[in-house]
Amino acid sequence: MTSWVRSRWARLDGPGRLAGLDLARGLAVVGMLAAHLLSIEPWDSARPETWVDIVNGRSSILFATLAGVSIALVTGGRTPLRGGARARASGRLAVRAGVLWVLGLLLAATGVPVYVILPAYAILFLLSLPFLGLRAPALIGIAVVVAVVMPFVQAWLDALPFWETPLGESVAVTVGWAYPFPTWIAFLLVGMALGRIDLRSLSVQGAMLAAGAGVATVVSALAVTTGADPTFERGYLASVWTAEAHSTGLLEVVGSGAFAVAVIAGCLLLCRTPLRWVAVPLRAVGAMPLTAYSAQLIVWAIWAGSVLGETGALTAFRELEPFWPLTLGLVIGCTLWALFVGRGPLEAATDRAARWTVRDPERTPVAPSVG
């Protein structure tokens, strides 16, 4: 038993794993759970009880950015894969996208009143394929262009009457339009750029923290300053020049994207210290984010259905104060699974499906030499 646990621990905390990324993923999952289940007042810097509003919008953006990091790491890290290796990696990512899309629709079918992120995730995985051969400078350049330009297009797209029709509502669920991929690809590309640099370097981590925190602070100041100007409070300009959570406005895209970079850097730096051991439970959640995200929605559906008789009553479910029981159960369950079983069940199943569908080339046996 001891050796079994030790081998599982090596998988969670081995030299090939970046503990800080697991911690950041864990924070993203718990942050999304908080955004769903807590009744959160709008941010007011003078009222600490409102500071939890920081999870709104930013948690899902952090989740998407980390997806980009993971994609970059499995496709070569600092040196992008080439040739057949990249083709196989692309095929496996496409299979993973298909699994995520189906799983996302199944979770949406539970009736739990949240915008399930997995269908959008699946589309973002597919959109990443043309960029797998790029290095960090090109990726960050494209991400910046998308982040600056697409909010202007997104405001127009979101205003289309189509989304108010029954067909539009179905399409929105199918493609995860609450996390619109035309703009959210910027977060994925930023994450891919991070995965193409040396994330183990202290200087790189420090630069990420400084840049992310700096940009996020400047954007926050802009949002506060211009928010008091009536010019920015109406019409098309208001829908573009906003930092409001889930608005996909210019200030949200740039500011929350920078915030995600700062959080990732902060987690990487924290895990260079003894606090990495304190963070093990959250790291365990982050080591199996797909399982953790899906489990919390399934438990929510079962709990609400059995107690309330329906899954879609958000206010009534929040009155049951489910956040802490769900969060503690998730953290404990993921920690025990990581230590005694290993990889998350959905992560393992998805990886098996991808590797079974897109297989490595068979090795041709080498004939022994004669003479």
C-alpha cells in the first residue's frame, strides 16, 4: 500500500509536473463553483465582503487560459512538435474536443442553471490546431490582436436577434456561446504562448506576475475612470468598453486575461515554497479538472433534484448553502483519488479514447546483423 501511494504521489508531485499549474487549475474550478453557488454582491473596494466578486468571469477565463498552457505542453512545450508527431497530437486534440463537446451537452441536459463551459472548450481545442506549430512571440502577437479587435465584433454578434429565437438559444448551448469562441480564442492563445516558454524559470515567473498584474491594474483603473463618464454608459460603445463579468468587452478581455497570467505566475511562485504542501488538496483538484468540474455539476443536479424536486431553481438551491459542502467534498474526494487511484477518471478515459483513435506508428523490427 505504501509503495502504491508513493507511486501515485510521484505522479502528482513528480519532477515532470508543474505543481503551480495544478494549483491554478484547482483555483479556477473552485472559483467557478463559487460564482455559481454564492450570492455575490458587486465589487466594492471599501467592503471586503464583496471581494469574492473577483471570481465572477475571471475563474472561467483562467480555466480557458490554462487549457492553452496544457495544449502547448502536450504538443512539445518550448519546441513545437513537427511532422508526424504534430499530426498525431492534432488528431488526439480533435478527439478530446469531441469528448468534451459530448460531455458538455450531457451536463447541460441535467438542467443545472449554469452555462456549461465544455462545449466552448471543445471548439477552442479545434481552433487551436492551426496554431500548434507557432512559438511564443507569434502566439502572443495574435492573441493581442484578437483581444483588441474582437470585442468590437463580439458586441455586434451578441446583439443579433438570432440569439433570441428558439434556434438561437439551442445553438448558444451547443457552442457554449456564454464563452464566445471568436473572442475567447485570445485566452487560449495566451495560454499556449505561456506553454511555449520556460515556466520553471524564476525570472520568467516574476516577469509574468509583473506584466499580468500591471496590465490588470491599469485596465481596472480605466474601467473605474471611464465608468463614471455618461459617454460610456449607453449604446454600442458601452457594450465594448466594459470590464463587466461575462460581457466579453474590451476591458474584460484584456484585464481578466492579464489577471489570469498573474494568477498562474503567482501559483508557480508559491509552489516554489513550502506552501506547495499546504496547497496539495487544491492541486489534486487541479490535477483532474475535467473530473472535478463535471462532478460538481452532477452532484448539484442530484442534490437539487432530490431536495427541491427540480434542478433549475438556482435561488432555492443557493438557500441550501451548498457551496462549502460541495467544495469540501470535491477537495477531499480529489485528494483521496489522486493519492490512492491516480489520474482522474475522465482525464484517463479521454486520453485512452484519443490514443486508441490516433495511434502511434508501429515500430518496424530491426533484423539482426549477420557477419
